[in-house]
Amino acid sequence: MDPVFPPGASAATFDRALKAFGGAIGADNVFTTDQDRDTYSDKFAVNEAGHHPYGGVAPSSVEEVQAIVRIAAENRVPIWPISRGKNLGYGYAAPELSGSIVLDMSRMKKIEVDVENGTALLEPGVGFYDLYDYLQAHNIPLWLSVPGNSWGSVIGNALDRGLGYTPYGENTSKLCGLEVVLPDGDIIRTGMGAMAGSPTWNLYRYGFGPSWDQLFVQSNFGIVTKANIWLMSAPEQVKGMDIEMDRMEDLAPLIDTLGALRREGVLQQSPTIGNWLRAANILTTRQEWVKDGGPLTDSVIAAIRKTFNLGWWGVSVRLYGREAITNATYPILEQAINAIRPMSIKPAVWRTGDPIPPTQGGWMGVPMTFPLQNANWFGGRGGHIGFSPILPQSGKLALEQFLRAYARYREFGMDPQTSFAFGERHLINVNAVLLNKDDPAFMKRVDPFLRALIKDARAHGYGEYRTHLDYMDTVADTYDFNNHALRRLNEKVKNALDPAGILAPGKSGIWPTAYAKERRA
Amino acid sequence: MKGRAIILGLALGTAPAWAQDAGNGKALFHEKCAMCHDANGMGTGLLARRMDPKIAELEKRTDLTPDFIAAAVRTGIGNMPNISRGEVSDAQLAAISAYLSKGKNQ
């Protein structure tokens, strides 16, 4: 990949900044070869022409992060912070603004665990596997809540509002106090961390006065260099069931039943309902069922489902905690699910000391990567890109949204991998749009498909919780109350904190004045 | 035990920079690669579609060379993304390559 400079920047400016970066963190940790640029680019890119990084810098400490930020501000060089950069489906490590330098915190991997209080203070480079291995090695009975791609950073996932599948599945809500480097190089701690030496930084989220933690989530106001995250106590028992529902329309009663149990508190986990393809594309490839890129007809879908015993929809539901409590709760769950006539129920139980089967790890905090096998659905160079609107927890409305999207999938010749992840009051309808990068005609249909989905969702008042770099402006544009008042506020804050506009310009559709012309229509 | 540690220390002191990490190749493989290339990882699952599943785990391979490993890591291969020097340094990559290509060199 050839070097690209951001608007208004010159080679001389970059040379000066890069030399200064090398002086601050060691020239060995400044990466600007063509190959380096490739390694920080988006592996699943639909638009290969966009989001090209100039290179990367990899600090090893918060002091080095501060030094990089000061140099970047002085030279007006845009930087794009990543924790581990594994944001697959949303842009990987690549920056919004081409020519930005990726600030790669992969090397910052400090872990401090407060066993008694069940919290961990982590640097951004700590991956789910790193933390899992640490807890195992030290025999600490705390569990993670891992996403389907556990290759990434624990903090990075929480800062992008990623999801796990246990009662702690809404990872961003488990953040409790951040350390943040601001765009001028200053450093703050939020919550109780604002009091030097406080022993309650990791225990009380809000501190005194305004609580800033969520202002650094999905934003470009600062670089989180440490965060406390709460971890779940290892339960005595995990008991539940894997449920398959036979018909497409069964989505509605399944959502209404699980939603009611979730709101009542019977169910404390964050279950995710997935369609047949979400399960099948890990197990097989498309070409085993359809030749020459033909459509997935209902008979093909039926054959795939039959082979792997899949419903049109499936969901794994788990109860966590004391054996006596989960045993008492299970019949309530069983009765509620039987009432909606499932295709099958497969009970599952795990007790302390039992081995955890690899396929069950997701519900028990064991990191995993095998769901990424979906990138091989077309058999060659693949990938996926996310479309994830927030919906009410209503079976009727969720089914209607799915049917609209399913019609679009068919119209554009795409295969539907879709899921509905439960929050406490909402659903996130995560669509991983599967890519076939070996088929240029297919790839040309992806962008108009996604734009149609975003537009359709907006027409019903649904907005995405997270999006790929290509659509940050498009999605931000759908949040349009009072002439985009929230975006105007975000950009006021952005310009106040980052007058040079160097920190992740364009992230979440927030553009500093310095790069305001880069906003896409 | 103390004696072994001293011997190890001397060996490290005289080895070239990349080889200083070679002894850590196994540990580095587990830290940097095993999430996808252990028995249940994405990489193993996909390789098992293309080759004998019994040797789909990289640690079971005997045909890997350092050059091939370096190329796969830095340029990516199939569904495997390429890996930056920030995540795996050249010295760490050399150590991992030395470990994985051990069968070839034995």
C-alpha cells in the first residue's frame, strides 16, 4: 500500500513527526513501510480505496502515549488509536481518515486483578485470551464475558459497546473508571479515580459531579489507557437449554417469551437468537450446497437445516449461580419455552469442576475464535460487515424488521446471517453481512445493500449501535433530532478538547473543524 | 535448578538478538497465535477443510519453514489477516517461526 497523506499535510511535516515519534518511543516502534500500512488496513474492506493508514506507532506505556499525542498535536498529524485493532466487520485497525497514523496499544498489556472485589484494571493491549490465561494461571474464580471474536481487546470491546453472552454480556456497562490521555497530552482519571489514591476507583462508577466514562466510549475525545472492568464471580452451576424454533415466524413468540423472562429477572443472561445461517456458516461452506453462486432457495435452506439439525432460529439460554437457585428456576424457563412449541430443547448443565466443552465456552466466559469461520462461507477470500440496528424488545416489531431486511437480502443477492441480542430493555439486531471478496460483481452490491438497510431502518426510527468506518457519517446522519443537535454538541466538545483535530477525526461521525470537509454526504 | 538457570542465562547472553526470543517461541506462539491455531481455533477449523485435519493445528505440522511463516503472518493467507509489527515484532516472529519449523529442521 502506497503512502497517503491526510488533507493539508505534507511529507516534510510527517517526516518531522515520525522522527519525533521515534525519539519518544524508539524508532523500532514506528512502522511506515508499505507492508506496515497493509497490516493496519481493513481486511474485510468493501471499499478498498478508503481508510488507508499512513503507518503505525506502538507505545509501551501511558507516558509514551502522552508523548505521541503531544507530538501529533504539535505537528497536526492525525492519529487513530486502537487497542488491539481486531474490530472485524467494523474496520479492523484502519482509520476513518486516510493518512492517519495508527496508535497501536497492542504492547500495553498490564493486568491487575482485585480478586476480592471481582474487578480487573487493564491496559488496552490485554486481549480476552490474555486475561483468561491470567485468571487461570492464578486460579482466580472470576469469569469473562467474551464476544464471538475473542481475539480482540477486553477494553477495546467495552469501548465499542461489544457484547458477550453471560449475565455480564453488556461489556460497556461493566466499565468502572477510566484513565484517559486527552488530545493535549494531559491525563485524567474518571469516577473515583479523580481522587488520587482512592481505593474505590474500581467500585463506584460515577464519582462526584458529571460522569465522563461514556463520553470516551465510541468517541474521539481521548485515548483510554487503562480501565477497570467488573468480572463475574464464577457460578456454582450453569444450567439451561439450547432451543431450536422451526419456522421463520417463530421469532416473534421467542422474543416475547425471552424478553418477559429477562425483564422479570428470571433470565439474567444476555442471550442471542441466531438464524440458521449464523450456525451453519461455521460448519460448512456455501458451495457444498449451491453451485455457481445460485440463490439459497427454501429447499436448500431446508437441506442445510436438516443436515445440522438447525431450526430457522436457535438460541442458547443459561441460568447462572447457586445450584439450588438455578435448579429452582429451570422449570420456569422450561415451561415458558414449551408453551411456544419449540422444534427441540437440548438441556445443558455445568457444575463447578466439570470440564467446559469448547463449543459451550461462549456461555462460560472461555474465549473463542471459531465463529470467525463464517468468513469462509463463500470458500475463498471472505469477511463480513456489520449492520446492527437497535430494536424494541417486541416480537412483532423484530419480525417485521427482519422480514423487511430479508427482502433486501434477496433483492441484492446476499445470504442472511442475522441475530437478535437481548439487552435489559432492547434488542440489537446484529447482521453480519457475509462477503465474497473473490467476486467483484457481488462486492459492488454490498454498499448499496447496506445503505438500503440503514435507510429502511431509519424510516422506522431504528438506528445502529455501531457501524463500519464506511457508514459512520451515514449512521450519524440518522440521529437527526433538532437538526442533528447531538452531533453539534459532540463537535463543540471535540473542538474544545482537540482544537488541532488530531485525535481520530471522523470517528462516529464526529469531525473536528480542521477536517470538517471530509464528512461524507 | 539454580545451576540450570545459570546455564540458560549464559546461553542467552551469547545468542543473536532474534534467537534470544527463540526459547520463548512456544510461549509466544501460545500468546500470539494459539487463539486461532489451537485445536478449537478459527485457523485450525479452516485449515482442516483444506488438508488432513490431523495436522491442521500448526504445532502438528512438520512442513513449515520460517520464510513461509513470516510471509503468511505479514501478508496474510486465505482468511488469516496479516499481523502488524506492533502486535508481533520481527524478533517475536522469528522466535515463533523457529519454534513452528522445528520439525523441518530436526
